[in-house]
Amino acid sequence: MSVLAENLLSDAVLADSYGAVRKRAQAELMRHGFPDIKTEAWKYTSLRALEKRSLVPGEHQPASPPPVPFDHHLLHIDAGRLLSDSSSLPSGISIEPVDSNRLAGLDYGNRGGAFGWLNLARFEQGLKVVINGRLDQPLMLALTTPDGHADACHPRIEIELTAGSRACLVQLDSSNGSGLVNAVIDLKVGENARLDHALSRHNGDAIWIERLDVALAAGADYRLVTLDGGGRLTRQDINVALNASGARCEVDGSVLIGARQHVDFHTAIDHCVGGTNSRERFRMLADGNGVGVFNGRIHIHPGADDSHSDLNTGNLLLSEQARINTKPELEIHAEEVTASHGATVGQLDEQALFYLRSRGLSAEAAANLLKTGFAAAPLETAVDDAVRQWLLANLGDWL
Amino acid sequence: MNQTVEQVDRYIRQRYKAGFYTDIESDRVPAGLNEEIIAMISAKKEEPEWLLEWRLKAFHHWQTMVGPNWAMLKLPAIDFQKIHYYAAPKQQDRPKSLDEVDPKLLETFDKLGVPLHERARLAGVAVDAVFDSVSVGTTFQKELAEAGVIFCSFSEAVKDHPELVREYLGSVVPYTDNYFAALNSAVFSDGSFVYIPENTRCPMELSTYFRINARDTGQFERTLIIAEPGSEVSYLEGCTAPMRDENQLHAAVVELVARKQARIKYSTVQNWYPGDENGKGGIYNFVTKRGDCREDDARISWTQVETGSAITWKYPSCILRGDRSAGEFYSVALTHNHQQADTGTKMIHLGKNTTSKIISKGISAGKSNNSYRGLVRVARRADNARNYTQCDSLLIGKTCGAHTFPYIESANPTATIEHEATTSRVGEDQLFYCRSRGLDEENAVAMIVDGFCKEVFKELPMEFAVEAKALLEISLEGAVG
């Protein structure tokens, strides 16, 4: 048994109504094992940092939900369990346990999807949130861990927007601990529904692995704007399936990586049928000896004619020790499509720096202005004004 | 539009013109792969002991390896014990000149349009012709020798220039490099050897033509080109095979060494038998090609036009070791029917101020799958490295696939890397525009495809560019819709 399997799995399957699901997930995980750098999807991300961690259970005071400068409905999940009072939520939002039949049909594939299986085997409390109608305020989903948390937790949340609904989901991931957060979030956007999703994350020493699976019905519209402030080891998978004609998605992100940090974003947009559109733009800034990994995959399935897709990734290396590995992929199996991607890796433009300095800015201020301009562009697409301002303020604080 | 589809289909079904078989008696080693077979090949080639040892080391390493499974290819299991690893036309002794070569062989190369005899003088290209496992003749050797250039078969080089072979063999592609390179190192038969002395510009284009003829054989040639400081050479490579229902394996290794300010241009028009319209037969083309810009200001340029082979697995690469060294890769890869191609390049920037350029054009038709897979790696010390990559795919028909997998790894903040890729179909508006100018549909399609590939064709030597263009048109006939 690998070090990770010893640390993260237990012989005793959790005894609750999901027993069969958990048993199967654990068996799949044992069969495939955890990924290593020979696993294509984990080629640039080693799990050594996780292997070396001693994950220790302990009693801790739950974290407070992080403050945000706009009105919102709150779902606060700490170490995988719901803390906030769900009775204060408006009538358009209902919460129920996740359906074990649905979980039984999930398939996270082989070794590359090991953490999906792990979550299924070990999740603390599966929550399903149904949004019906148009929300008057953003719904804030705060995923936290208690201060000093050094254990593993496996939050699992499903959010479903019924047909024609519209919502703004603000997700805030934060941990001050040194443990593992292994989250799985399933989003289902119904026919002609629209979900504006903002994801902000800033971690210190915690290891954060998160998988976001999004399924879009006919005419559904999904917009994700993400700002990642870096962490010791962060791995974010974003999988969007455009399942019916008229579905569209836009995925924008900025990732700031500092010294001794490793952030890996893997995105996959699947055009399963024709008449679907996607656009994606990611920017990474790596400083110190930080490592940034971006893998963006566009997959247009057979028969998905009249699909259109564009992916762009821009990367800045800000120090001699920093590294960026980026791979924009296209897999096209249909004819009447347009698909394109672009990728750049470079440094701050010396001419622009010179120009700013000639206007009286210090070297640091000039560099900050350029970095902010570079990283802010994807965040500008956030639709809600207050959310956009909040993301830009976070960017300013974290740069 | 339907009319175009039919037209292109008809065009593509045109028979593979190089698919004939030459009935010639051949001498071959028994099928199978083991130490005795390797010793037998080495003995037939009268090789020195060190080379046999090297082959056996490669074989032992190969036995510890598993085949690559990461490419976007459906690779059928290959029974390596069923292949004959050496086959050569039967003859008493190696012919001393072209006049002694079996006329049947000369006729074969004539039919393929490869001038080995008097026409060669008119073409002005020196040719090394490799038939199954042996070189049957090399032209212009005397004229080249006057300039100090060595151009001969690999087997001759082992005998006549063992010090050069020993120094450079495996120095760019070691036998441990990958599964098929290890296999080739164990069983390689013939290939070309080129040595350009210091400050010499090779007086003519050099060319090798590879022909697989015998049944149940594989071709495992090895090519080594050494360009000394200040030298320059342009090398062309072509290949064909008979039409057969069985698959045949071609696993070659090409090593290029460019020293200070040397320039190597390596062009390939790959036209191995691609299999029939149902995907039956065809060559498995698993090739390792790599150039080493070993010293400052060296330049290596790869140009390839890939229209043949049932499966292509090939990534001509450049190691940009010297400061200011430059690597280029220009590629047109066309797949049709059930062909599969996973091809691209690697540009490894190690030296300072190194530059690389990648232009890749993929055309997919029928039920084929065509993938570009590339790596641009900038090492920590490669200050001011610069890369530009453009890879475009053209889709013709609803059942084919075009894929792009570019790996970009940068560990130096002064590097600038740009990558662009697009995938689209032959536009109806483009066809309409051409047709409204009086072109028929076939010519309109040919013109659009030609325009799509122009950036690559202009890098080919003229004779090859004409051949490549014609080959592409033939391969595309009937495919565009």
C-alpha cells in the first residue's frame, strides 16, 4: 500500500447510508492507486508534500465565515460539515442530503481521478443545494477549515439550478491549517438557467485539492471567474460538460503563485453536442520559486458540429527560480467547428516598465501596476459589480 | 458541397502509385528477435566487436521496456518475434559501382522516380538508395569525396570511418531513449552516413531513398549526419513500400550533430503505404529523429511532409545546446481513411539566446486521426530563449479528428514563448469564392490546401516541393467536403 493510501484510507468504511457507495469508491481507489508524475494528468504535480504530511485528527474551534463586503446568503461548510443556519436561507434555496443512487453512478476513472474516489469514500456530509428561481443576492459558499486544522477533510456539495433559474454563486475557499482539503463540487445548470460563479481562494500551508464538475443543459449559461492567491500545494480540476444545444460557458481565471507554492489548474471543456460555445482565459503569475501548471483541454465530440471554442493562457515568470508549465489542448472530432487556442510565457515588458518609471513611478510600483493589469483582465468579466470589486480588491491585497 | 465530398473521395481512392512489388530473390535472417539474430545481423555486416556489444546492450535494455501508450494512437500489439530483422537482395558481393547493381533494383528506383543512373547527373542530387536492409548504391561519392564530404551507407561508414561512427553513434539518441530507439539500436541494418568537414558547404543536395520490399520484414535504418564547424548540408529523405494487407514495421533513428556555426537542413517526404480505405495493411512508422545543436550558432531545420503510413509516431526534435543556436520544424501531416498520426517536435532550449520556430499543418480526412504533439522546454540557464509555434488543423469530413497537445515548460523569466493553434474546416465561402473565379471544385480544394501548407512547402528544396505538392493533391483527391 502506498504512503498516501496508508495516510488517507482506513480499513473501516464509514457506517452511514452511503456505505455501499463508499465501499465501491474505496475499492476503486485501491485498485487504481494514487497518481504520481508518470500519470499524465499529474505530470507536473508531485504529491510528495502530501506524503510527508502527518495528518492528525484533533478538536478545533470551527472557523468563522470570512467577511465579504456585499449582502449575501450564506452556506458555511467547515471541515466538510455545514455550520451555517440553513433556515435563514430564502425560499428559492433548499438543502437536502445528496442522493446515494446518483453517487452510485459516478465514475472518476483511473488513477488521475483518485481524489474524486477518495472524496466519495470519505466525504463527511454530502449536501445538495437546489436553487429555484432568481436569487436576489449572491449565495456565498464558504469552504473553511478550523484554525490549526491538520487533518484531512472531504467536503462534497451538489448545487442544482432548476430550469430558467438565475444565481450568482460566490465560493470562498480558505484554510489556515496544515491539513488536506479534498473537495468535490458538482454543479448542474438546468435549461436556460444561468449561473455566475466566482471562486476566490487563498491558502497558506494547507494542501487543497478540489474538483469542480459542471453539467449544462440546453441553453444553460455558466460563467466562472476565479482568483487563486496560491498555496503550498493546490490542485484544481474544472470540468465543464456542454450537454445540450445552446449551452455556453466562459471560464476566466487569474492565479498568483509565490515562493514555495505550487498551483495546478486542469480545465476540460467538453462540447458533447453541437450548437455549443465556450471561451476560456487563464493568466498565471509565478514569483519566488513558485511553480504554476495549467492544462486546458477543449474536447469537441463526434457530431458536435457548429461548436465554437477559444482558449487563451498567458503566463508571467517574475523571478529566476519560478517555473510555468502550460498545455492548452484541442481534441476535435467534428467538422463544422472553430477551435483555437493561444499560449504565451514571458516576463514583464521592459519598455512598459521604463515608460512607467519615466513617469515617476518606483520600480516596485511600476511592476505592481503591470502585474495588476495583467491579472485583473480575467476578473473584469465578473458580472456582479460588488463581486468584481471584491475580487479586484483581493487581487490588490495578494499581489 | 456533396459533390466536393464525392470528388475528393474519388481522388483519394486513386491507387497508391508506389505500391508495386519487385520480385527479386532475397537473403534474410529467420524471423524472431534474440541475441543470435542480432549476432547474425552484425556478422552479415562484418561489424567490429564493439558494435555488436552495443547492439546487445540495447537489446537487453529494450527487454526491460514497455511500448509507449501515451500517444493518441490505437496501437495494435506487435509480435516482434514474427518479424524478419534483416532482408537483402541476393548478390555475390556488394557492387562496387552502380553498373554492377542488379538491373531489377535500378528499375525499381527508376519506377519510383529516384534517379540512380545517368538521370542522376541531370538532377544533381546525390542519392543513397536503401532497399529493405541494405544500401544498394550511392551516387556521386567521388565528386563528394573531392570536397571532403563523406556520403555513404551506414555499413560502409562502420568499416571505413569507425572512429567517427563510434564517437557519434548514440550520442544524440542513446539506446535508452525510448522503446523503438532501443529496438532500432539492437537490430538496425542500414541507413546513410554523412560527414561534412569544417567550413565546407556540401556541393549538392544529399538524398536517401528508403524502400521496403520484402514481406514480413521491418526496416530499421539508422542515419547519422555530422556537420563540422562552419559547414552546411541539405539532406532529403523519401520512402515508399508495396501495398500489402499485412502491416510492416519501420522503426528508424536519425541523429544530427551540428557543431559551431554549422547548418543542417533535413527534409522528408514520407509516403509509406498507408493501408487501404478500410484500414487494412500499411506501414507502422515509429521514428526517432533528433538534432543536436552542440555548439554556438548552430542551426538545424526539419521539414516534413507526411502523407503515408498507417500509423505515424514521430517527433523530429532539436536540442539547442549552443548559445544562439536555432531550431526549426516545418510539417505538413495529412491523414485519410483510417490513418493515424501523432507527430510533432521537441525544442529543448539549453543555451542562451536560442531560438526555435514550429510551423505545423495537419490535414485530417476520412476516418483518420491526426495529432500534433510538441514540447517547448526552456531550461533555467537559457536566457533570452525565444520560441514561436503555430499549429493549424484542417478538417475534411465529419468522421475525422484533429488534435493538438503542446507542452510548454519554462524555467527562465527572460524567455518568450508564443503558441497559437487553430482548427477549422475547408470553408464553403472559400470554395465558393474560388469557384466564382472559374476554378472547378477539385482545383479550388487543391488551391486552398496548397495555401494552407504554403509556409511549409516553401522550406522544401524545389524538387521535393513539387513532389510534395503533387503527393498531397493525390492523397487529398476525393477527400474535401
